[in-house]
Amino acid sequence: MTRVVSFPQSSPALVSTIIPAYNARRFIERALQSALAQNVPRTEILVLDDGSTDGTREMVRTYEPRGVRLMCREVRGGAAAARNTGLQAATGEYIAFLDADDEWLPGKLARQLALMYAHPRMTFVSCRATLIDESGVDTGDIYRGASPARGAEGWRTLLAHPCVATPSVLARRCAVMAAGAFNKWLPVAEDQDLWIRLSLRGEIGYIPETLVRVHSTPNSLSKAKIREQADYVLPMVISYLERNRDRLGQDEIRRILGERFSKFGQVAYAGGDFTFGLKTIARAVLRGYRPLHNLYFVARASAPTRWLKHRLRPARSA
């Protein structure tokens, strides 16, 4: 049984949960139930409907007697714009982000609030999140064991690779607003962008325990084409490297870029976009980033190798 954490009386101990939703009627009830089940007093839940046409609003209105507040946008503006609308309306000292298709486990907010109270310099805290595939199978850590960002130097980790799931974040509202909130002009990685800005303003907290379930859905933004993701993410990362060049050595800059190029290239290559994949992996190798590992990956994931493995599989099982 998760105990209720007592917080200092001098602080409002109020959390605003922001849930952007677009045609989420099939699963938003799961998210709402998980938010309402948190053992934290004086919270508010804001659902920002982003032009839904499937009955999402009607579903959310059934939760209004339980304190859920529905805000409707008639013209779809995207998740970043919806979250920013929620930030403007929020009254909480702390902001928790939850997507309409995801869920929190019991005690998530209480654990994070306790950590934030103990460390006043923290701008936000995250936790481990597990990925549930479309068939309902738990596939494990959403970032496959990638190093988490934490502490005063966490921004360096965030530049190298994504490791913060949006529904895992609890942030100080004043820090989010001072950082400029979400960049609504970024169709992807607007969350990565904000976490980097927040990490440059203070410390990052991290709870090494799974407190969030991220559900993969057919229309998930995470399924955007890898080239489109790279077109936005790589220039964003490079811009932060340029602005913080005096705090980063050349070797670290090469390593960060190498890690980003390597990951995008491998995902593209494994997904069948061989031209973009090879080109991007080559950019990593030219920076000296794990050349043998990358070349081995190309050989192992090449079409002839995959064909050969497929041909040999029946023989092995015979």
C-alpha cells in the first residue's frame, strides 16, 4: 500500500496535471483514472481537447464532477500548443504532464513531489517508463536502458540522446514558464527541447523505478518517419551545442553528435531506408564514434544478411 506523503504547510503542495487529447475517447479514461488515483492532496486535472471529433469531450465531461476541467480548442494546434494552453490556465506550483493514451502507476506524483521538496534547485524530475505495445505486451524500458539524465550536468546527457518520457515529468511551473514553455513550431521533439532548456536552468531529478506506462497507439507521434524526426531533432541539438560550446570540449561535441547520428542512422537502416541510414551512420563514423560497432551493425542489418538468416532459420529448427 502506497502511503500519503506529508508536505510542508508553507508550500501549496498543488499539482496541475495537463493532458492534451485528440480523438482519444477509446483510451483517455485510463489516463484520467490513473491521475485521479494519485495520493496527493489539492491537485487539478486539465484536459486540453485539441479539436476532437470522436466523442472525447463527452467522455471527459463525465469526469467533471470529480474535478476534471475540460478546455476545448476548436482548431487543432498540436500537443505542444495544447500543453501551453494548459500551462497558462494552471494554478499549481508544480506541473505534471500526462498523455491521453498513457497512465501513471500509484504513488508516482507523491514520490516525485517528495524529491522536489528535498532539492529546491531541481527544475524537474522524471522516472523510468515502460512501453506497452499495441497488443498490450509490456516490452520493458522505453529507452532500452539508456543512461538517465540527472543532476546539474544532466543537460549533457539530454543532448546526446532522448531519455525523458513526457508522462514521466513533474516540473516547477515557474521554471517551465521562465524557460519559454513548449516550442509549438516543433512538430516532433518539442518535449526534448524543453527538457534541455530546463536542465540548463537547474538540476534534474530521477527516480529509478517504473512509475509510468507509455502505450503505443497507431496514431502516436513517436511513429513519425525517422527522416522527419531527424530533420527537426538534429538542428535543434546542434543549436544547443553551438550555444554551449564554451562549456563543452571538442571531444564531447563529437561524441554527442556521433551518438545522435548513429542512432538515427541505425533506426533508418533497420527500417529499410538504406540510403539515409548509411549516410547518417557515416556521419557518426567520420566523427570517430564507435566505428567498428556501426560498421558491424550495417553488415548485420544488411538485406543479404537478413535474407540469409531467414533462409537458414527453417533449417536450424528442422
